[in-house]
Amino acid sequence: MKLQSNDHRELARRLDLFHFRDEAPGMAFWRPNGLLLHKALEDAARQLALAQGYREVRTPQLLRSDVWKSSGHWEHFRHHMFQAPDGNLAAALKPVSCPGHILLLNGRSPSYRELPLRLCEFGVCHRNEPSGTLHGLLRLRQFTQDDGHIFCEQDNAVAEISRFCGAVAPFYRAFGFESVRFALSTRPQARAGDDADWDVAEAALARALEERDIPFEIQPGEGAFYGPKIEFSLDDRAGRAWQCGTIQFDLAMARSFGLRYLDRHGELRRPAMLHRAVFGSVERFMAILLEHHGAALPPWLAPVQAAVLPVGEAQVESARALDRALVERGVRSSVEADGSLARRVALANERGVAFVVVLGDRELRSNRVSVRSPAGHQSLERSRAVEDLERLCAAPAFGA
């Protein structure tokens, strides 16, 4: 099957990011360039989470069925789970990280002074998707979820939801997505918890959006089985809408696991539990990002940010020295010396290199380099070029 040039699978081939094999359907084999991009996405989400007061954790991949029965997944989601018997006991690979985060509380009842308790994890999740639905990174059986959970007093839930919603639009803009749409997905027919809980949860989500004056649409019946949610959708350059991050208000799981905290009067109360993710799936967001930008990713995301091209053999050592200076400044750089200069420039463009740095006799004599980028072509003094490329390739700061 011939893929279109903007298809993320074709772009992955051009940029040497990942591939798939029949031996592991729906699970990507990550190449060095692809893992660099994957880590850049993780680092961005991690920086935002840490700035917002989350503490990063890690939980087991395989959990026995009692956990999934308490979370509701065994009843509502079992056909999507990879089951792996543990001796005579039923168990399954995790499709989500939320039960593991609950178990981190280890049966204790924290004080209200410890709340809100914010935990995050880049959890590798598995879902038994039908083979006919698998589609590159857009639908996988193994993926990384930028999962996070907030355990808080119910009176503080609106503030926590509002804070997260206020951060998502600036976050997505750093990736080149200017348009973010918000939708409130309400209770489905098959659901956990009682109607009173759903009333509280839906009202809190709506209030958080209204207080920030964020327009939103209602999606009746589209909530998760354990709670309603706000979904964030991005419009790409082709005019397609992609649902990405979410924040969900869950009262059912806190009850089923018996979560409690000690309030100001020493009484045990049930906390609110919020599920949030800015990407949803790191891999799926990468696919959207590739189809939005094509090979011309923002420089801070490009797997190869600078390619130093000596015009001839006489400039190779100087090119290597310039490459070392760039690498020392944190720029993902490489020296490309084989083949004609025109061919090397074309290959760098094909591979999505952000900046092509040409070094010839003229540049050596003048202590300058020729820098080519999608924005144009310029001649820069060599030390200035290193400083400028460091600045242009640096990742943005993702604050609270």
C-alpha cells in the first residue's frame, strides 16, 4: 500500500523513527531518532506536571483481577485487556495506571494537610485492540500514557480542574496547535456510581470551564464508565480534529477502593479523584504532530536539529569541531561528509533536519558558516552560529 506523504507512517520511514513487525502487531519498534522524539514529548509533559506539583511514580504492569474488579475494568473493559493468569489466579496487563496509583496510598488515610495529592506516571499500557483497527501510532496495543491523578477534597476539585484546563492551550501552542476545542462528556448508559455522584462531578467540570470563560460543547453519554470528563481536541493544518488530553472527575473508584482522608475535625471523608492527561497517548500525539507538521517539525522536536556539511575533505576536521561544539551545547547534531553537497542538502531536507550548516573554504577564511533553514539562508560568524542554534533548538519552558 502506497502511503501519502503526510501519513505519519510514511514520515516515520523518511525520518527513521519506528517500524512495525508481524511478530508484535500494534507495538512499535523504536529507532534512535524515534526514541529521541518520544523522549522530547515525555520531557515536555513531565516538565508541565512537575511545575504543577505532581510527583512522578511507577507502578506494576501486571495486576491480579481483584484490583480490576474494584476499579470496574473487569466488568466494563475486560474484553480490551490482555489477561495473563498468575498460577491459579486471574491477572491482566494494565490498560491504565489509575488503580496502581490508588494502591500507592497503601491503605492509609492521609491528612487533609497532604491534599491535594498529585501523582503522575508515564505508564506503558496494553489494550487488546482488534487487529483490523490497528493503524500506525493512532491505534496501538502497547502505548505510553502520560497519566496523572489528583486526590483532593471535593471542595477543591473545581480549582484543580480549572488549573489544569488553563495550562493545556499554552502547552499545545508550543507544538504548533493554535486551536483547542473543549467538550464536556457526560454520563453513559453503562456506568459506575450513583446519579448523585454524577451530578456533582458533571457540575464541577462545567463550573471550572465557565469560571475560566472557556467555551465548550456538551457530548451526552460520552463519559467514561467511572466519571464524566472534559476532552481537549486539536485542529491540524488539514482541518482535522483530534481528541487528545482529558481530565475526568471520578467518585466511583475512590468509593470502590475505600479511599479516605482525615478532615480538619479528624473525621474520615471520601476524596475526589481526578484523572488527567495532556497527551492521552504519547504515541498517538506523535502521529498527530507528524501529520500536522510533516517532516518540518519545530526545531526543538527535530530528531536531528543540525547537520554540518563540509564542502570537501579539507573542511571535515573543522566540521567535526563545529559539531562537537553544538553537541556540547545540547544541539542534536551530526556531520554528513559523503556524497555531493547538493545530494547531502537534499537528504537533510528529506530527513527533516531543522538547520543545515555548510562549511567551505570561503567560510573557513571568513570564520563564518552558511546556515539554511525553512525560514531562509544566512551567513553567521561561527561562534554566533553555535549560540544561535543552541537558542533556536532549545525546548520551551512549560510552567505551572
